[in-house]
Amino acid sequence: MSGIYVYSDNFGLSAALLSLAAQSGEEVCAITLDQDQADELVNYGADRLLVLKGDSPRPESYAKVIAELLKKENAELFLVGSTARGRELAAKTAGYLDCGMVSDAASLVFEVGKIVTTRLMYGGSVVQTEIINSLTVVTVPVGKFEAAKNESKKGVISSLEVKADQRVNIIETSPIKKEGIDLAAADKVVCIGMGLDKPEDIQIAQDLAQVLGAEIGCTRGIAEERHWLPVQSYIGISGANVKPSLYISMGVSGQVQHVVGIRDSRIIAAVDSNDKAPIFKAADYGIVGDLYEIIPLLTEALRNA
């Protein structure tokens, strides 16, 4: 038996990877630790859905088990969602398999006898192309591919009793308090940058976002240096990747690390006082001027439209 195997602890990402893998024409098998997730994934392109039944809730504890399964079934590719736990599982599985690994692939193209992947390097300034012709582990970040239901195809669910690697134990857990929404799923985004003077000025962006029905994002400096918004709100190469129908930035200089996270947006509009700001090279529309004058005027015009 051979084919493509898919795993992600994020349901939406798992569904997207299954839809992607189904384009190959090869047999596709989804691996999950969650019976409920398997029940929901049956119509997203998988021929089989394998539920691993073990005594650990941590996916990385099953890296060796999954590696042995992939070897046994002569797998061609292991696609893993690039979440925190997914990256851990992918790296360990590749280590047990002693095979190649492509991290955070931006695209995958299935060709006869090979798979062509691309990924960004050096802060997004270089696109690296890699050709896969043997078993390889590939991680894919959220937002790169769309999930597509196929009601005419229903995967077969089975389960497998497995033993987790217990060499690492959790002594204590402390939940991370998450705020806001999933920016990767937002249709419109208003993004604030270091051009804002004080945290109270975020209200200007919120007023515009309310009129547009948009979500608020920010640059890394706003979240990690000034702590004005939660870290889940920052957009860029190490933050969220967005692809809304409309992205509006205000006071964002547009360094390459940020532009990598917005390059898939359908329309990019920018407002900044510096006419040489890099954001204007990425923007479809740009206004050079004071955001404190322009954004309220734009908000009012949209209210009256």
C-alpha cells in the first residue's frame, strides 16, 4: 500500500490538506487522535481515516508509531499542519524515518513521479523550490490552501491501538489566554503599525474596521514591543498569514517580514506619511499623508456611502 498521509490537530488545516492531497490522484489517508475529527473529515477527500487510540493526548508522543506506519504502508508523502504540535510531530517523524523534510511549504504541485514544492526563505526575499521523489515530511501553514468538500466521496474510518512514547511527561499545564479572532480566516483586515502614537489611537482603526466589517491586525512591534494588542494579532512571517479580499494598513512601514504575511491579499491599500515606505511597493492603492486625518475621513465617507 502507498499514498499520501495527512495529519493536523487543527480541523480546518487538516481539511485543507486532505483537499490538496486528493488532487494527486493517489490514495489519501488522514491520521487523527480524535474520533470526532475523523467523523467530520470524511467528506474532504480522504480514502481512509485512521484514528490512533493511545494513552497520551500529545501528538508528538506518536512520532515513532507514525514513522513505522508510514514505512509499513510504503507512504509517498506525509503532510503535516504547521501548528506548534504539528511541527514537533513532523520533525520527530522525519528523524525516525531518516528522510527529508520541507518546512512551511507555500505551494505543492503534483507531477508525474515527483512533487514540486516552494517555500520562502531569508525573510521572504527568496523562494526556494524543492523536488520530492521519495518519502518526505512536509509541513504546511494555515491559510495556504482551501478546504473543499466532496459529498460524493466518503472516507472509511478505522482505528488502531497504539502505544505512546512516555519518556517525556507533562508535570503542569498553564493555558494561554487567547484574544481576538483567527486572522487567517478574515475577509477584511485593518492593520495598525508603529505610526500610531498611543494605544488610545487604536480606536481610529476600530472605527474603520467596524464600518468595513473587518478585523484588527497589527505589526510585530505593536504586539511584542508595545504590547498594545495580543500576539495573535500580529501579521508577518512569524505571525499570522492573511489573504483577505481587502487589507488596509495605517502607519505600517511594510518591512519584508510583514509583507510576507499579506502578499496573498486580493487588494492592499496603505496609508503612511513616508512616501518611501516599503509598504507602497506592495500596495495596490496608497495614500501618502497623515493617518490621523485620512482614516477618520475614509471612515466617515464609508459610513455615508
